[in-house]
Amino acid sequence: HFSHSEGITTATTMTLFPSLTFSLAIIAFFCCSSHVLSLASCDSDRPGSESHRTLTMPASMMTGSYEEESWAKALCCVYTHVTESSSVSSPLFELYDGSSYDLTGDTSVEVLKEAMDETCDMYMGKEDCANKAECVNNALNSGCVDSPLAMLINGKMRVCAFAKLKYWSKCCGR
């Protein structure tokens, strides 16, 4: 036998619990999950005689995460196309002049960040990174959402799937 007040508490808890569970699921979806995506096509070509660099990633290394997708878009901004292939066993970075070399990294995201670092350290790449900083910044911030629930949980309204703006600031002076 339940008292009237116990019934109200139980009913209130049952009403709030699904709402809270749903809200937490939404945050987990936007913040923490890796969704399978295919790399967006990139058709950027640098003005002048050089066209673009190409980073070929082993298909086995790619996870399809939003972070990979954002870094691939950011690299596209600076005329670096990212492709995946089952015919390479390590990431291969091909430059404008046709020369190429392997990049290292334990994860695809580490390799993509390394490619951005390498690009921004090159003579022409430094110019590309400076001229396309806004494009890169937009690409790296495409995984962020505003969330009132996040404000309650961690005191920040803006929730990002990964810390990319912080990296770009360190990397390229923005």
C-alpha cells in the first residue's frame, strides 16, 4: 500500500527519468559517439600551376568518425585531398611535385593532424594555411552544437565532438 505522497514521487520520477535519459542520450550522440561517415569529396585546386596534394589513408585505419571527416574537410581547404585505399598499408602524402612520403601516427586523426602540420610548414602550404584559415576553422568546428543541458552538466553551452579549435589555434596561429 502506497501513500498519496509516495505515488506522486513515483509518478514524478517516472516522468522525469525518461526525459533525463533521452537528454543524456542526445548529448552522448553529439559528443562521444563515432558515426560511420564516408569522406566528403574534395575538389579544391590551388590557383596556379600546382593543383593539390593528396593524402592516401589505408582503408583499415579509417573509422568514419566526425573527427576524421572534419580534418579531411580542413585539409581540403588547404588543397590537400584525403582519400582512402585498401592498396596502401601506411598513410602516403603526395606533394605538388609528385614526390611522396609516409606519415606516421597510431590513429587516423593523428595522421590527419600531422598532414595539416606538414602542409602548414611547407613554403606554399604556409601561405595556403594563412589564406584559408577561416575555411579550416569552419571545417574543424562543424561538429559543435549548442546545448542547454550541457550548460547544466559542465557549465559550458557549446559542446564539441572533439577539441579541434584548440588544436588549430596551436597549429596555425588563429
